[in-house]
Amino acid sequence: MKRAATILLACALLASCNTVAGVGEDISGMARWSQQGMGGGY
């Protein structure tokens, strides 16, 4: 079940970003957003 959820999430990310590079940009954006929320923005 966990594997199926992971695969489904990966497919959704790829479909929304169209490329693996787009997924990387989204992950970087989320990391920056969470860092700013914790007060660690540079």
C-alpha cells in the first residue's frame, strides 16, 4: 500500500511539472518556503 501511494504521488508530481527538472524546482521551492517559515531565511 505504501509503495502504491509513493508511485501515485510520483506520477502526480511528474504530470504537474512535465519534467524531472520541474520536480526538482518544486522541491527546491518547498525547501525555501519551509526554511523561511522556520526563520532561517538568508
